[in-house]
Amino acid sequence: PSSTRYQTSEEFMAGYIALKRKHNIPLPWEQDKYKEDKVTLPRPIIGLNFPKSATLTMSEYFACGGITSTHTTTQDGRIGICMMENHLADKPPMEGCNAHRNRKKEETKPIEVIFDIGLQGPPCYYASLHDGGLENIAKHYPEGTIMLVTRNATKWAKSITGWNGKIMKLWADESCHFDGSLEGEGMEYWNDLYMSNRSKRKYWLDFYEAHTQKIREFALKHLSLTYVEVELENDKMAEQLELYTGVKQSCVQVCHPGPHWIRKHDTTSKCHPKGEEPPSIDTEEANDYSDDEDNTFVEFNRLR
């Protein structure tokens, strides 16, 4: 592991910004051409968060900022399928799934932001995990933006192993084979990581941190891209997002898309301002499902 693996998001971004300045590469949020835009980042904006890392929260954040943002699927189908097929065909990652059609207004808008881009499978695909996925983004969107919201690895592991183990069973064991049997070119590193760990808990911590390290190292080598990283548990996350994106802090909400959470909290809204989430009507049971936002298990079963 390199030293970048254990930096906080704030520490990494400070070094990343310094490196961009050293090479005289302008930061978009400081450029005049973006200051009048709704969002001060180049498009497309591709979020690389794993499930259970605020994917819906970020999609809703940019939608609140006034640009077209989508989570998990587009009107053309699952984002992960589109990106996987385009990767294999050496096409731009969002070709064929980058438009949103408003039938009432009879207008079509480009999709500018995507989050939850993985494909739980089978087959399984993550642009940030499978070799060549990040390179395909950089090749076709050399001045675009890649974004990552990190979490404390221990808290992420607790969250992803929740739901009585159902998410982990479907996502890691049956579909993506994060159990040391990943198939495909360049998967040896992740398989070796699994085999070298004596405990599953330690493996998931290493897995999450190695994924963050891979993205950070890629960002440092591809400075024409804009990279933005924030940390979910950082009290200054909303402030940092507003600095980088120009979208107001109040657009950061807490999101729980799973139908179980919505039912147990007797609400119709997936997202609420921090501190204004509705109380649970069944505290003991709801706590098993409400660790934080994500609909991986629900979405997976819908597609099976």
C-alpha cells in the first residue's frame, strides 16, 4: 500500500490541488468560464462510489443544483451495462445512455452526472475496479470529472454487511465474486488480496481502502481530468462540495431509497435535510436496515 491509501480525503485533495498548481493546470472552480454555470465542474461528472457510500445522496445533490443527474439507471437501462459494453467496444462510456427524454415537454437533455455506475451482475462490472475502466473514461472524456465520496472503511464494511448479510451474499459472493474468484484480465490483485487475509472483516477493510488508493493514483497520473473527493463523515463535507461544485450546501441531504426504510418511517420522500429525517415507527426493526442510503439489494432483486 502507498501512503495515499491512508490519507483523509481532505489531505489527499490538498496534495492533488498543489500538484495541479505546480503543473499550471487550472482548477475549474476558479475559472471564469465556469463561474456563471450552475455547476463549476467539467462534464460529464462520473461518480465512482461503491454501494453504501452516498451514491443517491450525490445524485440528488447535483439534481438540486439544476443539472441532469441519474442514479443506477437511465431511460435506456442500467448504467453499468452501458459502460461495460462501451468499455469492451472502445466507445465513450456513456454512449447510447447519455440522454434524458422529457416526453411531456418533448425535449431531450444530456445526462451530465451519473452515480452508482456499477453492475452487480452477473456479469459484474465496475469501471474503477476492472482493468481499463478508468482508462476508458480518461480516453474519451479527457477533460471530464471523476468524483469519489469516501467513508470510514470500518463503517462501510458494517453497512455493506448489513441487511442480515443479504447485500453481501448477492453482491460479493454470488455476483461479483469478491471472494477470491474474480474472473477476467487484471483481477489477480483483488484475488490475492482476498487470499492473503485471514479474516473477512480485515479483507473488506483492505478491499475498500485499496479501491480508494487505485482511484487516487489514477487521478494523480491523469491531471487533465478533474478529480474531486470528499469524505462522508467529515463535518465540512457540504462546505467542501459547495467550494468545488458551486452547488449550495443545503442541497446535501440524507437519502434512504430502500422501500423498507420509507415504510418504517411512514414517509414518501427518499431524501431529507440532515437532522430532519422522520422518526421511525418501528425503531428496533428499522435500525437493521437504515445504516445509510443505498438500494443495492432492492435493485439487484428487481433485475434478477
